Amino acid sequence: METFAERLLAWFRVHGRHDLPWQCQRSPYRVWVSEIMLQQTQVVTVIPYFDRFMGRFPDVQALAAGHEDEVLHHWSGLGYYARARNLHRAAREVVDRHDGRFPEDIASLQQLPGIGRSTAGAILSLALGQRQPILDGNVKRVLARHAAVPGWPGRAAVQRALWQLAEQRTPEQQVREYNQAMMDLGATVCTRTKPACDTCPVALDCQACHLGRQADFPERRARKALPVRAVRMLLLRDPDGRILLERRPGEGIWGGLWSLPELDPAVNPIAWCEQQGLQAAGDSRLLPPRRHTFSHFHLDIQPQEIPLALPGCRLADGDRMQWYNPAQPDRLGLAAPISRLLQESYPEESR
């Protein structure tokens, strides 16, 4: 019988994806950006973001020279914003420490912010053809099912077992095609639910398929009830239609992005405005509440619009707060829920 790799490569030549944007004009930079974007995000979502990102930051020098606000602006909506901040930091390190060239050994590549073993292996194999195994989410699922590897892949022992399998099965030749085939198989055939085993090139000796236990591999992490946090978000609108924005801290949720001022629901928002030197004009109004779910908690948001009596005053802390005109938006990184809230609240201005 043909080896695992031989069957997979034969399948890939006919059924694999060969025209993804990062497969054109292939380079370590383009592969790297795509791999970071694809973490926790599906290809169909990533493609338009990748194209826009490349249009603005066509190479690592352009990304390194860009302002973080603009980098986050081009990332807005993809989520997991630490990825974008690490991307920006890594670009600057490539330019400053490596003369604008990505390291071509896996140890040096993993020293860059946000690049782990699998991402480094993908860059070196997909861009340069080096023999490097990878272990992204799709590959973990294929290997865990094919070898019936028990346990949740987040556990160190399970992770080691999967890396060992990845190393053993990665061929000496055609590594670029093999690694892309593994990702494609997991994304299109060996899917998390309803895998298409009848079209899988390696189903014949897949242990999970043989046992009829595809749903048991890989084992899922035990679910816990997500805690709920409540917050009041203020839409402070001056007579010129500008909204006050506040930059979030660099770490944590929406790190480095611009958001609306947040208050504990128990805090009086009018009193808070007075403390900031802002004078409310007339009655405020509560907008429909909404929930945004993160991986580790639910955030219940109560938006409250407060009209201001005077045009936006000069802000003492211009790095942390600024006025934003929805009709003439600046190129700022806005968290997706905030962007949607502004568009829904001021649809005429946000066109």
C-alpha cells in the first residue's frame, strides 16, 4: 500500500487548494502574515483581510514602518488582536535585527514575537520548501483521528505524541505540497463535524474511521460555564457629531484598540462626564443592550448615548482619548463590536 504521504499528495494534486492569495508570489512574508491570520480563523474570512493588508503593507519593511493604529485598523474584525500587535513587533525585529530578511532556521524564527513551532515550520516549508513538520488545528485533527490519539491536544503529553506523528509522516520531498495537503484535508474533508470519510485518501487505515469513533478524536476540552461581566459604554456625542473614544490598554481584550469609555454599571455617567470636564446637554438615552462572547467570558454591554453641550474640548491625554467623526472616520483600530455599534447608532454618518 502507498504510504500516508503518497496517498495524501495524490489527493492534493486533484483536490487541494492551489490558488489561495498567499500561494501567489510566495514569500516568507506573505506566508507568515497568512499563517498568523489563519490562527483561529477560517480561510474564507481571512482572504479579504489578507488582500487588503497586502495592499497597504506589501512587504515587511512597509509593515515595520507602519503605525500600530493603522495595523490594528486593517485587523479590525479578525479578533485575537494580540496577533496583530505581535505581527507588528516581529516585523520591526526582522528589519532591525535581520536586515529585513526572515531567518531561515527554525530556532531563530521562533524567537520572533508570535511565532511558535508550527507557524515557523509553515513559513519555512511553504515558502522555502524546507522539511519542517507543522501542527495547526487542522493537522492535529487529521493525525489524532488517523492514529486514534486519546486525550485533549492542549495537554503536553498529547501534544508531544502528535508532534512525533507529524515528524514521522512528513516526507523528505514535496514538503510544501504535503503540509498544504494536510491543512486542506483537515479544512475540507476531515472536518470537525460530519467528516467526509468516503472521500478521504487515508481513510482505509484511519483508526477512528475503522472504529466508527470520528467524533471522539481529537478529544475536546471539558467545557466550563462562562462567567458574565457587565459594562456600561458611553457614546458621548458633541454638537459637531463627534464621538469620544478611549484607547484600551496594550494587554487584555481589544488590546491597543480604540473603544468607547467604559464604566461600571453602578457609576453615575453624568457625574463621570463632569469629572472629565464634559457638560451633558439634555437627557441621555439607553440603547439596546448586547452581548459579546470571548473565549473565556461573556461581556454584557449597555450602551448609553449622552449628548454634550459644547464641541469636543481639547483632551489632556491625547494618547488615551480622542474625538472621532463617524462621517469622516480616521484609520483607527476599532474593536468589531464598537464599529458595529457606531454604524447602527449613526447609520447616516457611517456610510
